[in-house]
Amino acid sequence: MRRRLAALAVVLPLIVAGGAAHAAPANPDPIGDLIVSILSGSPIGTPDWSLKATLYHAGAKGVGALDSLGCKVVAMRTAAVDTHLIPRHTVLFIKETVGLPMPDGTKHDGYWYASDTGGAIKGERIDLYTGKGASSMAPMRQLNLDTLSVSKVGEFKGCPPAK
């Protein structure tokens, strides 16, 4: 099984690139890319959007405990979006956030929930909720917030999961 996965990791980028060799990402995840591609219906490695991100946290001016759906905001899961671009109730996958530390000490799986909006979130922008206090933004500062690869991978009903 490991040999098959290793072979897939070598062959899959060549298939996607049409046989041409190209530079691999810093943390290649061909199986994850394949799963996201199947779920989203997008070609492998092609995000639905390349968005500029900002961060927000509890304790900031105007930030409440509830999102625009009336649900509790969840650290490292809640995303504020422009609903003209991304509808609320959309499950998003942000590849660059995979592996970031979560508040409970686990590693982020890259999934976010579009359940909030904001007055400054217009067009190709996304605002990611990091938790309580400005220090909660520290893990996210290592990212290039000018261009995050964001893919739609599903929808949710009601409120997003609490974790």
C-alpha cells in the first residue's frame, strides 16, 4: 500500500501538469489534494479563489461572541466572507492553514466555515477568526496573508461545528 501511495505521489503531479515537471510545494500532500479535488469538483491544485486574508479576534472592537448566522464564533474555524463571492454556510478548505496549531493543541486540518460577514470584507477577501485576544493571531502570522488558496468543499446547515 505504501508503494502505491508513493507512486501516486510521484505520478499525480505529472498527470496534473500534463507531463511537464514542475516545482513541488513545500509540503506536498497529493492524497489530500486528490480528496479535496473530488469533494470540490475542481482540478487538483486549483483553488476556487486566491483571497487576501485578514485576522480578527475576540476582544477587538466590534467583534462579538456570535457570527452573522447567530452562531458562536469558533477559534481557527470561523471565516467572514463577502456573501456575493462565497455564500454563508460554505465549508472552505484553506491549504496554507493545514498543520497550524489549534487552541486545543492539535494541528489544523485546513477546514473553515463561512458563517460570518464583515463591513470591510468586500470582494476577494476573507477574515479568519483566531480566538480570544491579539495573541491568538500569532500562529497565523507565519502565513502570506496576501494570497491564500481557498476551495469550496461543501456546505453545512445550521451552525458550524463547535470544533
